[in-house]
Amino acid sequence: MVYETEARHEVGGLDRDVVVSQIRPFVATSFVAAIVHSWSVTGDAFDGPIFSPHASGAEDAVPLIWPTRLVRGTPPPLLVYLDQNHWIGLAKASVGHPDGGRYVEVLAACRRAKRESAALFPLSGTHYMETIKISDPSRRANLALIMEELSGFATLASRSVVMRLELEESLNQITGPPSINGPTVPLLGWGVHHSVGFKANMGVFDSSDNASDEVRVLLGGARADELLTKARWEVERAMLRGPATQDEETRLRAVGWLPDAAVRTAQKRAEQEAHQVGVLDQDPIWRGPRLRDVISARELMIELDSALQRSLAARGRTFGSVIREPAAARKFTRSMPSTEVAIEMKTQRHRNVNTVWDSNTIFDIDAMALAVPYCDAVVTERHAHDTLSRADLGERMETELMCTPEALREWLLSQMS
């Protein structure tokens, strides 16, 4: 018999029964993107481009609408999101690597904060995707150990799920809720499945069926639960650290493990943005004050389109009957907290014609779009910190923004004093 995970997949609003039959293969999906320069709505609403490069008000922030179905529950410890480079610094400090010297004191502060339940350092789907890109198994293992220690495998909800909840809440403000509202979703869950939008239940399977009940009878409920809990933790460790040897990697690939699938998807999304650079080069006026409107329209058409169409259909409405003029389109798109962060980060990168668009750029944007609205503190790299701070997103979303280990240490100590 083997341990197997029975899961329901809800990424991007889909709801499909799937079975993940190996304990280590990690499946990641994302939106299928397409390139959009301008967008016109026709029919019962208005004709012509939603946004004009000569109109005013593009830079103005709009009120944020928070999804009521995304539940944080009883206030947990403060949620502190660490960018991947800071996790790597902590990992180096934990093993005495010379490059980790700058992180020794903040590692001690993080451990104390975790031990005293003052702070928790959750992972996101992006962390799993970026960790598996590391080719050296020993480096992955060291990184996975410190991630497990400080997070306990607590994970934030998938950004695609959060986006769907935000979109539905924004539509509710216009149309009222649909006749059948969906269930609530916890912001904070446990394990990789939660971070990528899966609902998972682990059991013991034989060659033909779920044998969990038989095992409970044979071993007794307490012993079966103990073994299953141990198995869950081992599965989480395995999925985070990846294969330990080349032979193990070869065996996993033979049964369907695709560690680079998420990277390829992110790279395709990056290519969409790189193509947009060429479009903007042909019409540079759009890099002026109205660039944010271009990016807003792209987010709605590319990242939110399928979820939007499903939500409108559930209400028996069309986009044109809900959004009737350009200002309303702008307000609707930018009212969603995670989308507002993504728009800001993409806008500033498109202002710089020398921005390199690759999978890492997309991972960075996705991570900040999830963490900044929904964590108490975010520690990122300097460029992202400057972009977020200049846009006052930390203040608007009541999130402490930092970019150095020294700043994180001081902040943690202030929370524990």
C-alpha cells in the first residue's frame, strides 16, 4: 500500500476532481495569458477604448474592497512574509555559511518570535516554485529546513483563489451577491495544497481503493492517526525540498513529476509582458500618466477574464450591463487589493524600457500581490520595496514594508517588547 492524496482542484475558479498519486510531484497551474494593448466594449454599454492617454485621473487611488469570504479567523500570530532572498539568507545563517553573517541576529529574532507565538512566517506557492528551481539538493534541503522551522508549513491561500474572491466581492458591490454564494476560504492553511488551491485529504490506498478505514481497524484509531500525521509531514518536506539525488529525480520524472512546469508558465506570462514593451515602444504616449490604465485593462482581460465571465454568468449579467463608463471600469479593476498591487508593480516596470521580463519577475509580482494586502509585514528586495512604498501601498493596506534583515529584526523585537 502507498500513501496517496485525494484532492479537489479549485485553482482559477475551476472545480475538478483529481488524484495526485505520487507523494512528491508538485503540480502548479496559472492563468493562460494573452496580449492586450487596448480594449473596447461594445453593445449595451459604451463604444470606444475604455481608457484614453489624454484623460485625467489615472494616477488616483481608488477605495479597496476586501473579500468577505476570505477569512483570517481568530487573530493568529502576526503574519510575516519573507521574500525568497531573505529565506536564503536565513538558511545560510542557520548552517554557519559565511554569506549568512548578516542574518545571524535576525534568525535568532525570528526563532524567538515563532517560539513565543508573536509571529508566523507563512509560505506561498511562489516559495515552492522558486525553491524547486535550485539545482543543488543540499542547498534546497537547508532552505527547506529553515522554512519548515519558521513556518510549520503554514501557507497562504493561492493567489488565483484570492483573486477570484476579490473579483466576486467587487461584483457584489455592483450587482448584489448571486443567488448561491460560495463557501468561505481560510487565508491561512497548511501545506502546499492550500498554497496552490487544492483541497486535499490524505489516506492509505491499496491497488484498487481507499484502505484508510481498514488500516484504522487493524491499528486502532490513535495509532493510525499518528502514522498519517507523520506521513503528512514527510510529504510536505519532500515536496518542498525535492529529490535528494539524481536517481530519485529520474524516478520521479518517470511518474510525472514536472518541477519546471510552473517556471514555463511564468515564462510565458513574462513573454506577454515583453511583447507589451514593444507595443508601448510603438506608441510611447501610453508610457505617460495613463500607463496604469493600460496595465489595469490588461489585468482585467488577461488575469481575471475567465473568472469574470463565470461570475457574470452566475448573476445572469454581461460586462456591459455592469460597467457602463470608463471611470467605473477603472474603479472596478483597481478596487481588488491583490490586483492593485500587481498593477502598481507592472506599471513601474513598464515605465522602465530596460526591465528584463522573465519567470523571476512574474514570481516576484505574484508574491507581492498576495503578501502585501494580506500579511502584517512583508520583507522584500529593495526595488520592490521602493515601488510599493512610493505608491503608499503599505499604508493603504496597513502592512509594514521592509527590505533588510536589520529592519526585520528591529520590527520583530518591537512587537515582542
